[in-house]
Amino acid sequence: MHDLILLDFHWTQLLQPQWYIENGGLWFILFVIFAETGLFAGFFLPGDSLLFVTGIYSNELMSKGLGFDTHNSFINLLLLGCLISVAGIIGNFVGYWFGKKSGPFLFERKDTFLFKKKYLYQAKDFYEKHGGGAIVMARFLPIVRTFAPIVAGIVKMDGKKFAYFNVLGCIAWVFTMLFAGHYLQQLILNSFGFDLKNHLEVIVIGIVLVTTAPVILKIIFDKKKHTGPTENNV
């Protein structure tokens, strides 16, 4: 079975939530959420779309993953949300620990093409300005949520403060995405007879567009903000 999976595997499947559900189930999902929220290499993993699709398959995942089904969709969602939240919280703590340990080295490191020390100071100013809210907001932003706890450790954000907002942000993110996936599926299926399970590719693309839009808009407006005065002065 495992040989067959490896034989048919293509790296693009790592971006497809259904691949994790079909080949690893609940425990694979827990690992992905842990990795995406705490490891450098996890930034490309499909956190938002994976949680949304997990909400759609919540009952099946509970019965297969834990070996029992409560026969209550709401309770299944709560249990699933608690397990995934723990994975995400631990992931952020690992990222924070790594950042705290590597911080002094990074502040002394020379600038390279991929690394600019000024970004660390900008991040430090960002955390001082927004405080714990930065940790909560980062949970809902792809890529940003991977590096946010690492940067928080690098700039030596207060540990207790980080822990509080880490737990708060993770619970809000996980349960929002799970409940959205589960109940939107039920609503659309009951109202229009349209099963989201048969159109997961479209759902994933939609979620990616919605969640990355704020990041893209911020980059565009920041560029305009910095280039605008220069153009006026020429």
C-alpha cells in the first residue's frame, strides 16, 4: 500500500488537502498543522484549505482516526478542533523556541541576498506596535503564520504574552475554518443539492485567493506608499 502511494506520488499533491485526508487521515492532518505553524519548511503546506476540507470530512475523520464516532457532528467538530488546536499551539511554541535560540546569531549575521537584518528590526517594531494581536492576525495569513512565532522568538517577545495569544489565535483559526467547512457544506448540500466534496479543487483555489488577498494588497499598497513621494519629488 505504502509503495503504491510513493509510486503515484507527485510533489504537487502536497498542496492538495484531500491528499492528506485520503492517505494519512487525522494523524497526517495533525502533523501538517504542527509543521505549517512552527517549522521553516512548512510554509508551503495548505493550512487554511486543509482545515476547511477537514471540516467537510469531520465525521469520517473522527471515526477512522480515533476508531469511534460520537454520532454527533457538533461533538465531532469540537473534539477534532481541540486535537488540531493542540498541534498548532505546540507548533508555534517550537517556532518561538527556535527563534529565541537563533535570535542572537541572526542579529549578528551579515546581510545576504535572502537575509536582511533590517527586516528583523522592522518585525521588532511591528510586534511592539501590535503586541499579541500580531500573533492572532498571523494565524489567518498563509506563510506569515509560519514565520510569525519564529520572529516573535527572535525579537524576544514576552513568553507569557506569546503563550496567551498563541492559544487564543490558534483556537480562533482552527475552529473558524473547521466550522466554516462543515456547516457551509451542509448548507449548500441541503439548499442546492451541491456536494462540495465533488468540487474540492475549486474550493481550495477559492480559499487560497481569499486568504492571500490581504497579503498581496498590503505588498502593493506598501510599494505605492514608498514609491509615491519619490515620484512626486522628481
